[in-house]
Amino acid sequence: MIDLHTHTTFSDGVLIPSELVQRARVCGYRAIAITDHADISNIDFIVPRMINVAQALNQLGYIKVLAGIEITHVPPELIKSLVDEARRLGARIIIVHGETITEPVERGTNRAAIMAGVDILAHPGLIDEEDVILAKEKGVALEITGRKGHGLSNGHVARLALIHGARLVINSDTHCPEDLITKETAIKVLLSAGIERAKISDIFNNSEMLVNKYAK
């Protein structure tokens, strides 16, 4: 299992990074990105600390850890500058908190994230078809999520992504130990979103490609 969307006590998760990684390892994870919530106020605090965590834990060789960030509830006009800042600080996996139907995310966030060239647009809700096409053109992965609430729109996201050839990934959006998912559970989430079993390996490969891109 590769999971590129998780949280720790550096935002609204309940586990410190080392415990999150250890629990993920026991669950059979091969790679994990720690992507705590950030905006203008804390991005320069979180990213360097996640880099330190990743460097220390990666020396052990148990599980690949990537330092990431999730830009969250930021006005669309500011997303590009924060994505650029995250890259400058050394974040590997950059996610934007998409227009989930369970939170008041500002309209236009999905489009701004895609235009900014993020790695993953998390739980993009009832994403517009035009934005799915744009995500395909920009190489931005759309997330199928195992998280309750956010996952209500998985079917919509999967359907449009499959029609237009946009890249999909499956993540847990872990905030507590119970949120971590096995590969078997991930497969069930994907099947429940209407994705044919024959296409599931492609989705896992999309996550693998992101890990390989930033693992150096």
C-alpha cells in the first residue's frame, strides 16, 4: 500500500510522525507521505520538520517516507504562491484540499490547484468536467479517498476521470490510527467507486510513479 495523504499532530492528526509511520508499516505500507494542513501561517514551520522526519526514518529502510503538505482552505488566488513556496522549501508531495462536499471550500479551489501544478487534488467533490480535462492535461492526480464524508463523491470523480483519462490515486486521508487502510480495503473503495478491477493496478501504479519521482 502506498498512501500519499496523511496527517499528524502538526495539524489535525492525533499521531506524531514516528508513530504514524510505524503504524503504517505494520499495516503493510511500502511508502507514505505526511501531508499536514498548511496555509500562509505555518507552511514554513511544517515543511522543514517533515523533511527532517523523512530523512531520519528513511535511513532505517523500513518504509519510504515523503515530506509533503496539504494546502487547505486557502483562497484560490493564493494557492499558486503557496505551492511555489512549498516547492522552494523542499516539500515532495504537494496536495491541495479540494472542493469536498462536506466542507465549505471556496469555489474555484479545484481549478486553482490544477493550474498551480500540484501533485494531487484531494477529495475534489463534484469537480467540473472541464477541470477533470485540465487535470489530465496538467498531469495532476485526482484522489479517490477512503475518508468518510469526503468519499461520498468518489463515484463522480472516478467516472469523469475514467472518461477523460485523468490520473487517479487512492489515499486514506488518515487523521487517526483507525483511518489507515490496507491494500485490500483500498481495492474495495475503488470498486465501490465504480472502477473496474482491471483498471485498479493502474491507479496503484500512479502512486508508485509519484513515489519514484520524489524518492531521491
